[in-house]
Amino acid sequence: MSKLHVTTKINGDEVEFLCDPRETLLDVLRDRLGLTGAKEGCGTGDCGACSVTVDGRLVCSCLMLGAEAEGKEIATVEGIAEGEALHPLQKKFIEYAALQCGICTPGILVAAKNLLEKNPDPTEEQVRYWLAGNLCRCTGYDKIIRAVMDTAAEMREAS
Amino acid sequence: MALDSSKTTGFKYVGTRPDRPDGLDKVTGRARFGADATAPGMLFAAIKRSPHAHARILRIDATKALAMEGVKAVVTRADFAEGLTGENWNILENVMAGDTALYDGHAVAAVAATTALAARDAIKAIEVDYEILPHVTDVDKAMAPDAPVIRAGAADASVPEGLHPNVVRYHESGHGDVEAGFAEADLVIEDHFVTEATHQGYIEPHACLGTLGTDGKGELWCCTQGHWNVQKVCAALLGLETSQLRVTASEIGGGFGGKTAVFIEPVALALSRKANRPVKLVMTRAEVFKATGPTSSTSMDVKIGMKKDGTITAAQGTFRLQGGAFPGAPCEMTAMCAFAPYDLKHVKQVGYDVMANRPKQAAYRAPGSPMAAFAVESVIDELCKKLDLDPIDTRLKNASREGTRASFGPTWPRIGLVETLEAAKAHPHYSAPLEPGQGRGISCGFWFNHGGETSVSLALSEDGTAQIAVGTPDIGGSRASMALMASEVLGIPYEDIRVIIADTASLGYNEISHGSRVTYASGLATIKAAEDAVQKLCARAAAKWGIPEDAVYWEDGFAKPSGPNAGDFAPLPIAEITATMGATGGPISGHFEATPEGAGVSFATHIVDAEVDRETGSTKVVRYTVVQDAGKAVHPTYVEGQFQGGAAQGIGWALNEEYIYGEDGRLQNAGFLDYRIPVASDLPMIDTVIVEVPNPGHPFGVRGVGETSICPPLAAIANAVSAAAGVRMRQLPMRPSRILEALDSAADG
Amino acid sequence: MVDVALWSGLRPLIGGRDSVAVEGSTVGEILTALRRDYPALGPTLDAGVSVVVDGRVIASSLTEPVRPDSEVVLMMRLKGG
């Protein structure tokens, strides 16, 4: 079976790749493009560790084929910081110790950033339900929720 | 000058909350976990697994697979060492089946191919003929006379005569005369409890990248809690000399005990040796559930007698644990932890380790202890209710203290149980009013904690900063704690210290990161290595000043003369000594290699409020407070994180998580959809109180904290739910259907 | 001589007693003496034991000192997770 040629945009950069029709976007990001920030925790869309955004929509990249990236704008954790400037979420996560092993962190950051872009003033309940698709086994979510709420407050103040 | 930096107060760095040093890598996606490594020419592996719970393997034919495009090697049991005995044999038998498939998912063969998809396709082409055998998955059924025999002759000398061959180990301990004790009680409650198997649920599946040459030299990258153990096991299973295999630990995406065991690394190395190329092997989530190491499932009987004034007169427990198709269910840990919080004149605990057609169990955060606490603390809760006694006061009345005799034998040294109970009692949560439909549960919990072989090396750089190489993978943020402890001794800023996890070739042996030992043992070793370096720094200063070494002391990063008699020298900062160290005697490093003993035990008390929906049976945890003794919290934020994480796992274990087996002995819910761990919307904020009763065995008083936090939640939540529902829950998890059944049978009377 | 308390499951192996007295000034010497004086304990010791000396859990070290008046308690080897 011959490979498909795909042209897409990832974290603002034009990217082209070849992939097997069966490869997921997650496989492509990790194995073909060297973007290993997105993680495979389950391969079935249940854990959110592979979260990316596609044209601004939060998606599990394990549930999307690489070929479906054609003509889309993909954003991964690697694109959250701008050069050496960390996004406020990233800074707060470190400050609040909102990560222990860190495997879920890329997915949670992508999801949280997406939330704050859509809703800059979420309640605790809204944050919890938005992040319900991102499993964390280490933290019990407490410090993650606090970090997101505090970031939202800080970003509102700054704007 | 022998430096002893032991202290329990007056800290400058320990106890502060700086940013962790590896935070930047982890929030940018740069940190490299098990599956994030690549090597030129790398092949991808996949494993063929038995679909049967118990079956003789008659024939494996890989001809078609080997003929497929991109397939470079196939291995079976024949490609591993022969003649292994003891635990090495058990591990090999689990890593790759011999003549019998022992559980649904048991590995029978493996393939390496040029792409992951090709490997996946190739395993479908491997033909295996099975003769299906009767199976058993339930612990009590596995002990019954008619149970299928998993493996004859596996029982050790501890097992009494007359038990089924599936019973492989036995434990009995205690003291006094329980019958006499029960006779003294005003109320005796005896009850039966069941818990299902759960999985540690780490979000990162096992993954490794291995290269092994026919010359016996190998390199292995893997996510593990203990890379020296991986080195040792792989060497045994592949017939290698240990030192010829170098293992590097990646960042690890959760372990909780489940990554202390070896499952796939020997397979990757065997394939690599055959194909003469690096091999990457990553487990799927379904494979993680089916073929790594879940907990035991249990069947427990507990009987406790209490006087009207709340004094426990006697306690007895029988704990049956199945650990999969191999010995190792931690029945003795369950038995010894069960009554540990209580000072008992008459106590007896018995444990059985039973085999069944399930995967080989592995440790999960205080293995064995949470289940024991569920049974014991539920009975104590019931006694308190029936005798109308306050749950915390009753526990205080009977609490283990320094000088009392532990249920498993020794006299307690300084311990912090009473302090956790008192802090819980004083906490606003305990006296907060409950809404209608809500119930409150209390539980204590206990864990031993561990020391273990530890090697640490500290190298000073020419600019006076330090590099510390430890051998314990960072599973909870320990790099920060190591740096804080080294700062305290060296007197240099936390930011001037870099901590790395060294590979097996770069340090002496290190025992696995388990038993909550890292902050304790690697921490102690870091302190001692820093003291070693300080002694050498002082010697250089003494030589420079022409005074004896014992006339120099170290303070806040400076060498100083010890008094006016020693000489009037200006304090010498570390950077000045290190700048010239090459010329004054050579590079300065500190080392410590030892097996620290004296790990301090840890107690906890949890308070939970839960509400039950009587229509749907669903439960909501509305408030949670963890109170736990940490000895000394080196980095309090990460100690809080351990408390919260353990509580969250306990909530999942109590309410949702279980291994569900079908009649065919196959695992029905091998994915995160149907094996449902707590998500962000399930949980409230989790309050934490750090109690500090210093452990005399650590220079700064540290007690391990990682495991104890999972010991109380099962019981605390069961007690809260039982109170909310008005009916005693005796089986975990308390999923909605179980709560509705319990409500129905209570209604029927 | 040091008194070593054994867990109750071992009583059948040592004639129903719950402790035995052996010579030794380190954990290692105590374990060697147990093995020599009470061969029935051999398989148990092989399976692995931890020793608690005056309230300190000695998981594996054989060189840990023991005094004649130390409280010494044998336990099944502890494991963690």
C-alpha cells in the first residue's frame, strides 16, 4: 500500500509528510515529525494525553488519521511557548506543582489553553468538566485546577 | 572532621517550596519518556498474546509472519535462558510463556519489523494451537478442592498441610489469646469483605528501546522505577553478564509500584539480538491492563471485640489474596498492616497467597495495606456506631504509640499516629455539619516504608556549583528534594545544584524507587555525599591556611576557622576552593554507598464526606481531608501532591475501579473507558495536613510519604458511603449497581 | 545470647515457642545462628526475612549491630510499591 502525501500547518509552520493511510495523527506527530510532546496513553480517545487542537478545536490525535490533517492547522504542546516566553499556564503549572510525573501535562496544557481561549472566566466546575477528558493519575487534579483558575484570573487582569 | 548535619529544626532550604528543576522540560513537551526515544535502524516490536485464560500451547508457527514484508525477527521462549530458578524463573515464565498460557494476555511470541503497523500485522500471522484448560479467576474458588491447578509444587514451606496447591504462601502472626479477648468484649462484630483487583493506572504504558549484540553487550532505554533491577533481570533472562548491559531510565509517566516489575524489556533485547538492530517495544493500553501487574483481589474476614467504653479487647483477621498465576500476593503485608494502628493485647492475623489465572500481580502503593484497612476500619466504624462512640476518640483510645507493642511483634519507636488523629479531630472538616443524604467516614492507615541499597555521587564544578547523580528514578518530584537537602549541607543556593538520574554504568547499585524510599534513602545518601564533599573542601581550606583539618568548619557555603586559636583567616567561599581544586589535590566529589536502614513508618488519618443518590446509586465525594505524618516535609508542595494523589487513587479503588472477568476467564474491561479512574469532574479539592513527627533514622527526620496516602481511603470512603446510604458496604468497588443492590436488600430486611 | 521473637506461624517449627535465644552481635550473626541452631527455619530464612532491632526495621543489612538486651523481632521480608 503506498503512502499518502499530506500538506498541513503545525504550530504555525508549513509541514509536509508521507504516511500510511492507517496511521493516526498521533503516530505521525511522534514517529514522523519528531513532535513527541503528545503522548499515547490509551490509543482509544479515553485519556486525552494525545490532545492537540485542529483548527482551534480540541481533539484526541489518536482518533484522527494523519491523512485528515491535510489543509488543517494543528497546534501541539510544542507550540504553546513563544520562543523563550512561556505561556502563563506553563508558568503557573510549575509554580503550583500542577504536575508530578508530567505525562498528562502536555495534553492538559493544550486542553486548558483551549478552554481559556473560549472562556476566559470559567468556574471551578467548568474547568473540571472541560478537563474531564484528560486523565491524571498522580495529582488528584487539585493543584491543576488551582493553576488553571489562577492563570485565568491573571490573564483577565492583564488584558 | 566528621560532619553530622542532623537536625530537625533551623532549616534554611529544606521545607521551602522552590520550582522543581525539571519543570520546564515537562511543560514544554521536551521531557523524554519511555516511548520518546529513537535509534538509527530501529525496528518496532509487537507481542502475540494468548486469548485464553488457561491453555496448553501445542504449537507456535511463525513461518507466515517471517515471510511478510519488513519482518526481521520472531522470538519465543526458546530464545531466553534455560535453567532459571526461583523468582527469575517466575519472571521469565511471565515475560514469555513456556508450555502453558496462564492468563488472558499472556505473551507467547514476539515480532520485530520495520514499522509498527507491519509488526502489528505480523503477529496476526503467527499461528498458535492451544488446548484449552479449565480456569479459575476468583480467589476463594481458587482455594476450593475442585479448583484447576495453576502449577503443582509451587507452595513454599510456610503453607500448612491439606491446602489446595494454588495456595503458595502462608502467614500467621499475632500475640495473646483472641478467644479470651473476645470473651471480655461487650460487642463483637465479625464480617466478610471483598475487594477486586485494580491497576495502578499510570497514564504512560510500558515502553523501551533496546539494543543487544551477539557479543553480549547491550543498551536499554526504558521507563522503570528501578533500572538496576531491570539490568539484573534482563541479564538473567538473556544469559548476559550484568555489567555488559547498560540501562538508562527515561522520565517515567507514573509507576506507583507497577513499574517495579519487568515485562517487556527482555523481549525487546531478545528481538534486537536476533535482528541485530535496535528494537522499540511499546505496550498498548489493553496490553497494560491484561499483561502487567495489577493488585491482588481479596476475600477477608475480620472480627473485632470492643467494650462499651471503646476499648478494643481482641482483633482477628484472615486475608486471602490472589496474585495471578505466580506466588507473590502480599498476604503478609495485608496481615501485618491490618491492625498496626491499634495497641492490642490479643491479636491474630492470617494471610494466604493464592494463584489464579490472572496476570502476575505487582506492587501498587503500599501493597496489601489498603485492603486490610478497608476491612478493619469498616468493622471499627460499625462498632463505634453500635456503641454510640466517637470514631476519632475511639481510635485515640486504642492507638499505637511509642512503647506499645505492634500487632506484628516489635515495640513501636517514635511514631506519629496519635498526632494525625488529633490533627484530624481538630480540623474544621471533622466538625462541619453534613447535608441530608451525606455521610462522613474516618479511617487510619499504615505503611512500613523502606530503605534499600543506595548510591549517590556529588561532583563539584569549578564554579562552586554541584551536580548530583542519584540512581532512583524521579517518580514524584524527588529531584527538587535531593537538591534541597544538598543545599542544606553545602550551604549553596538550590538553583546551583543540578540533579540527574544516572544510568547503571555510572553509579553503584540502587534499589528500585519503591517503598517510599527515595526522599528517605536517596535523600540520606545525598546528605552524606554532600558531607563527604564538605569534608574534602574543609581539608583544602585547612591545607591552604596551614592548620589542622579539625580546626575548620563549614557554614553557609564557606570554610571557616573554628575559633581565634585556629587563626584569623577570612572565610573561604566554595567557589574559590573549587576554582583551584585541580591544583590543590584534584577534583572534589562526595560519595555515599550503603543500605540505609531505619526507614520510619508512616501513619495517616483521612476524613471523607460523601453523598449517595438513592435512585441511581451514584456517589459523589464532596469533601476530603488527608492528615499524614511525613516526619519532615522536605518540599511541602510535593508532599501535599503525594497525599492528594494517593487519596485520588483510593477514591477510584473504592468507587469505580475493578478488573471484570467473564465466564471465559477473559478480562472484559481492558481500557480506560470501562476501567474508569477518577476524572477531574469526579473529585473535590483535597485538603492536606502535614504532620511532622521526625524519624530518628534520617538526618532531617524524613519519613516516606508516597504510599501511606492510599491506605485509608478505601475504608474512609466505605464508611462515608455506608453512613450516607444507611447500609454497610462490604465489597469494593461501590459502583452504583452495588449500592442499589445493598439498598434493595436492606429495604427487604 | 539474644532473644529473637518469631511470628506465630513459625511456632510449629520451633516446638511451639514464640521466641528463641541465639548468640550473635550483628543481624547477620543472628540469622546464621538461627539457621544453625534451628535448621527447620532454613526455608523460611531462604524465602527472606526482615529483622526489627529495637524498633528499627532492618530490611536487609547483615552488619546492623545487635546488643544482648536488644529487642529483636523477625518478620517476613517487607516489600514496597
